[in-house]
Amino acid sequence: MAVDHSTGLAADMGITDEMMAHPDPRVPFIDPENIPEDLQAELGPAYDWSREMWGTVPRFLQMLGNAPGAVEGWMQLDQKLRVDYLKKDPDYVKIQELVIVKTALLTECNN
């Protein structure tokens, strides 16, 4: 089986470099500017908090938006692991972010 060395996948799979660089998500994102009405009451406050705290609604949070309970759970975890430390020890968060970036670079994760 021939392997495309730029993607690491079998050539007959039809996966291009562009698809690898900008993959289409299998789970649709819930756009912060276009939240469905049935999810608005649950997601609206969480998305607003994210914008206020971080300046944006990250893509992983938009993906979790399909299950509002998961967004709530993630935000509680984020509050305990990051936000509380941000207030107590800003250097901790800087180190944590460097670890995240280094891991992403080493694993070539760009999404």
C-alpha cells in the first residue's frame, strides 16, 4: 500500500494536505453568533462568560455546545484549574499555557 508521506495516510484515501491542515469537523460547531433557539437559554450565558473571560468562544467549546451540560461541566473545570489560579498565581497560568503550546507544536496539532 502506497503511503502519502506528507499526510501519513494511504494515498488511495484521498486525503490532501489542505484537508489535513484545515479538517472539517465531524461534530458541527454551535456558532456563538447563531445559537439555535432551543439551546440559547443554556449556551448564551456560557458563551457570554467565555467572551468576557477570554475574549472569544474557543472552537472546542463550540463543539461541546451540542451538549450544553458538557459546556457547563467544562466551564466548571476550567474555573477550578485555570481561572482560580489566574487570580492567585499568574505565573502558573503562563507555565500551563507554555506546556499547551509546546505539546501542540510537538504533536503538530494546529486545530
